[in-house]
Amino acid sequence: MSEKTAIYPGFFDPVTNGHLSIISRGLHVFDNLIIAILNNPHKTPLFSVEERIQMIKQSIKGKPHIEVDTFDGLLVDYAVKRNSNVILRGLRALSDFEYEFQMALMNRKLNGYVQSIFLMTDYKWFYTSSTIIKEAASFGGDVSGLVPRVVNDKLKEKFRQLKKT
Ligand code: PNS
């Protein structure tokens, strides 16, 4: 049987423990995962693409069967380019559902060969997101336990720098 590779796309600005949970559970279902960071010039992220790659790499600590890559343009085109027909997404609370449904249907319209597969997030990460974590961290809130240590350190450093400027 040939190996199955899934694409796990997102902004990962920054990667959270919720993402890491989907990554490790995704590896119980697929042989290989490609973590694909969208490089969107129209969005201003907190962390550069290079910083996001580094934080993910340090968080997965050289675990096998995971590649970290970037993409731009359509996700389905990237999946085809990488010889995959699976998009893996995590589903959190109800609020995710409509957006994910829309995105999955659009992706299917764009390319009916590429399938979207969802894993329910662990209850621990039900209400966390990169956005809310950044918001809390920007005001000095303690987000340890929600993000890997490297991300926690980087968030503190980033907001310290931003306050100086
Ligand atoms: O981290 P996010 O915001 O959940 O990631 C969203 C992402 C990057 C998966 C989505 O915006 C995306 O796939 N963008 C690429 C452009 C594309 O293919 N759009 C058509 C489907 S909506």
C-alpha cells in the first residue's frame, strides 16, 4: 500500500498546543504530514514566516514524517503540487464550523479530487486560538500551557520589543 500524505495548512501565527495536538493525532491517521504555512502578503502577521517555521520546527523537535513548508496561491493547487489529495483541519467550537464548511466546499469546487478531513480538537484547546493567545500575551497575560515553551518565550520577547518601538 502506498504511503498517505496529508497537508495541514494554516497561518500558524504562532503555532499553539491545539495545532500540535492535531499534528500528533494526524500522524495516527496519515503516514506523513506537510505543515503548510500560508505566505499571504495581504496579511500582517505578528511573526515572520521564518520565525513561524522555526517555532514549529522546535516544537516538533525533529519528529519524523513531518515536513514544514510554505505556500502561496490556492491550497488545492499546492496539495496537487505536493502529490497529496488530503487537507487536514482541526475543528474547535461551533464557531469554526461555518468557516470550515465554506472553505471545504470551495476547495472541493476548485478541485473535487482533494478531500478535506477534520479532527475534533481535544477539549483542552476548544476555546483557544492563535489570535486570542496573542491578545492575552500582548497585555502580559500568562499563556504558558497553551503554547509550546519556545512560542511562550518568543511571544514575551516580541511584545517586549514592540513596546520599545
Ligand atoms: O490558520 P487559518 O486561518 O485557519 O488558515 C486558513 C488557510 C490558510 C487554510 C486558508 O486561508 C487557505 O487555504 N488559504 C489559501 C487560499 C485558498 O486556497 N483559498 C480558497 C479556499 S477558501
